[in-house]
Amino acid sequence: MRASRLLTIQLLLETRGRMSAQALAEALEVSVRTLYRDIDQLTAAGVPVYAERGRNGGFQLLDAWKTTLTGFTSAEAQAMFLSGLADPVTQLGLGHEVADAQLKLLAALPPHQRHEAQRLQARIHLDPIDWYRAGETLPQLVSVAAAVWHDQQLAICYESWSGVADQIVHPLGLVLKAGTWYLVAALDGKPRTYRISNIHASRILEMRAQRPEDFELARYWAESVKRFEHNLYQDTATVLATAQGLRDLKRLSAAVAHAVALSETPEGRRHADGRAIITIPIETIDHATIQLLPLAPDVEVIEPLTLKRSLLQKLHTISRCYGLALEKPDTACQD
């Protein structure tokens, strides 16, 4: 275990450059005290690790030092072939390069590891596209990716909820989320998220992109997703749900499924007729109307009154389309 950790320290310092003791310890999931003992072991073994003191200090390898690896473990070889997603890689214009790299890796592996890697490919297939969705057509993805790779500014024509606008952005990274590609780029010094399919045109500029020193793509994305999901739900609704209604509600979203799970605990509230009483998060009245209408009668809205009226108005409109007469919402739902 320690030998593997010592090798990981060398690889981290070689690939990332200078790192603080705290950053190394977090990457290795050990204490700082253990990290210092590992550094002592490395220096005793002749690995040229030296420390820089001060605010921006840390541990670093001599520039000329390079770690020499003698081979992959079976698990590592399998992971290399599992890490490539065929469709996204092809969308990036790197399909041939990845295939060639995997072929070279196969040729370099010992026979038993080669068999294990090929066996994994034949038994696991990763499909990032959700059900009932076709992959997006992304004519701008290759040029956007090129700007990301080469740290060059990018001129884009982007369509957002407020309209179409021309912008010059500093690309910071690409993210594939549930089959959808996003560009993370800085505008006016602040990272922002752009959906690639909403980029109508793009042009790589000669100027270098400015990348904030403390920017980390994975951390930014996790924080932005959390912020988006928090801001997405603007209100709540209280509903009565049968057993079938509970199953249907779970399919709406993770947040609603969490509310359903809480209702199924001993502390969950019950109506006199046995139906569960649940308070669920909703985005808007209109969105909740579209989501909850198909779930009736297994899911019945108690409040807010505006949502009940919206559901009745939708039913009234549908009934007129099919030549039926329903009581008008204003008289059917009183305060």
C-alpha cells in the first residue's frame, strides 16, 4: 500500500508540478503527518523531492527527474479501455486517435493483460445518452474543443434565454452531462456555462485565453450544478398520493424522490383515507401543472390554491377540445 502511495506522489509532482503538503495529503486521502513520512521515505530512496517554503511553497521534483514505469496492472489496463466513450470521443474528432492509442497499448501489454483488456471491452458498453433522446448534432464542438486544447480565445454566436448575442470568451473546459456537451468559459473574468448546441457559430482567435490560476473545472461544475438545482425549485406543493402515486412521483426528479422517501418513514404523514401527505418541491406553477396532471387521480394537489386552479384550467381547456363540459375553475375551486 505504501509503495503504491509513494509512486503516486512521484506521479502527482511530475504531472502537476509544485504541490503543497495539504494538497498532496488530500489527493492521497492521508493525513499531512503521514504525507511528511512518505516524503522522507522518497528522499531516503534517492528521489529528488525538495521543499519550497513560503505562501506559494510546496514540494517539487527536480526538473530533470522522470518516473519510469515498467508496466500496468491488470486492473489499470482494464480501466484504460473503460475510460473511453466511443460517441463523445468521436464528437470531439478524436475517434481515430483513441482507437490507435488503444491498439498500441494492447500491443505493448503482456498476453494475459491483453486478454483481460479485450474481455472488458466485449462485456461493458457505456452509453451516456438518456432514453428516448437522440444524440445532438454539434457542428461547433470540434472547433470549440480546439480552442480549449490550445488555450485560445473564442468568438461565439450564442443563443440564451434572453436572445442571440456575439461574445468573445476564454475557454476553460468541456463537460459532458447526461449526453449533453457544455463549454465552461470565462466572460468578463467570470466562469460561465454554455450549452454547445446553442452555439450557432464559433471562430478561434489568435489571442491567448486567460485562465484563472485557482480555477478547477470539476470543482466549478459541482458547485454550479448544486447552485442550479437549488435555484431551480422556487416553491413547494402539498399532495395526497396513493401507493401508485408515490411510485409515479419518484420518477419526476431526484428532489421529488427524496421527498417521497421521507414520507415513507415512520414520521411520514397520512391522510384519514390512508394516502400519503407529501410536500414536494416545484419549479413553477406551469411546470408543476404539466408534471402532475398526468398523475391524477393517484396524486391529488391540496395546495397551493394557484396550482389547483391551474390544473383545473388545464382540464377545462382539454375538455373543450374534446367536446366535454366541465365546471369552470373559478367556481370549482374556492378559497
